[in-house]
Amino acid sequence: MKKIIIILMLCTVLVTGLSAAGAREQSSVENKNVSLWYLWGGTEGENVEAMIQQYNALQDNYNVEGLSVPDQQKIQVAIAAGDGPDLTDTFSSLTNAYAAKGILEPLSSYIERDNYDIDDFMPAALASSVVDGEIYALPVSVNLMMLYYNKDLLAKAGYSRPPETDAELLEYAIATTETNTDGTIKVLGFPDFPDIYFKEHMTYALGGDYIDKNGKLTPDNSGIRKAMNLILAYREKFGLDNVLAINSSGGYMSAADPFISGRQVLRIDGPWFGSHIKNVLGVCLTCFS
């Protein structure tokens, strides 16, 4: 089974991760091909390809060949089958899962062998790449999540600013939700799409965490409870099936995406979402805010 070196966290992936690839195996053979599968397409993918070309032009030992594969499951299956890349990027939350499947190449021994300086990495970011004392990945970026909001839809419900507290978030979400005569949701007021972002980041915003300073898991702390109670209250108000129906009706960051198509009022997402709206879809970002 082929093992890979994984580049951790988000967005642009190259220089740090490829230095790890160089440490992975010393070779006197010039132009050794190294495959890099990355998650990004569109403008982000073009930026990754530009960095690959820059790296290839700076040295003669390795020739990196990039491929956009925006499917985590496909990447994992390919690696497990021995047909995957030498390098890939992923989210820090998946490091443990990759390591548990035995498809990652630990970097600790290479870091020690080459005396590679890891002091420049943020301690918290680096800690997310450690499993059972072994470093399995190197961070390449840290993203700030934010609340996007549709100003027109807020104004339609009588609001001149976005919500600033958890209580206001639920109030706004209920007030701005529009339903059809059969109860299905026409406009989603709550940031329940995509569902991968709300629970984690609202937990942090409400003062919670998933692990304490001693490494103990804390699934029942107050921040997690507040975040889950918000989403529960909204789903109970409008019906779980109705929320899931509008979630499944739109593709993430496509023209059918609920926020992009004007059917979602509030959205928790990263900086890539705003970049995609502006640079790929050519939509006025300040119209959403």
C-alpha cells in the first residue's frame, strides 16, 4: 500500500509541503517525478499550478506534476489502492483519519534527520498534524471563517445590520426564512448550508472547544451545547426534512448554491467562498456583504 506525505490545513499548498517531499527521500536522480493531488479548482487551482511551475523552475531534483482532485473520498481510495499521489493536501480535522488508515508517511524522522526547523509554524497549527507523538503533516495556511450575509434579504425583514450574538442569529434566521405554501423552505435564514462549517466554528465562537488543555475530549461543554441548540431550534421550527431538502437542492459554490442564488440569508464560510463568488462567478460580492 502506497503511503503519502500529507500537506495539512487549507488553500495554497506548495513550498512547505514540497520541502518535506525533498526530505522524504534523498536521490541523485534528476527530474524525479512527484505527483501532487490538490483539492482546489478554478482560480485556486490555477494558483497551485503556478506555484508548481515556480518550484519546478527553482531546482532540478524533482518534477512536480499537479492534478486537481476535489474529492476527499477519491483521494483516500486511490492512496489505499496504491494508485494515489506522493503528496496531497487536506483539512486538519482529517489527519487522524488518514493516519489511522495507515496511508500517511510520518515526517518526524525526516525532520530530525535533516534538522528541519519547524519553529516558524504556529504551535496550534502544528499540533493538529501530530498523532501519537508523530508529525504526519505540515501546515500551509490558517483560515479565518466569517459570516456572509445578504443585505437585501436582511433589509426585507427589517434588519440594517447582521446578527451580533447567538440570540440574534436565531432571531434573524427565523425572521428571514421564507416558506412555500406546503411548508418547504424557499429562503433559508439559518447558516445550515454547508453543514460542515456551522457546528465547529459556532462552537468556537460561543467559547467552546472539542478538547481541553490536558488532551481530554469535551463533547459536552457549553459552547458545543449552545451551537447545537441553535441548529436544533431552527430545524424544529421549520422541519428537519425541509432544511435537508434545501441543503440537497444546491451544489456548493455552484450557480445553484443557496447563498449564491439568493435563497440563503446567512452563511458561515471561508475566504475562498468570497473569492469564488467574485473571481469565478463574477458576482458582486458587496451585494451579499
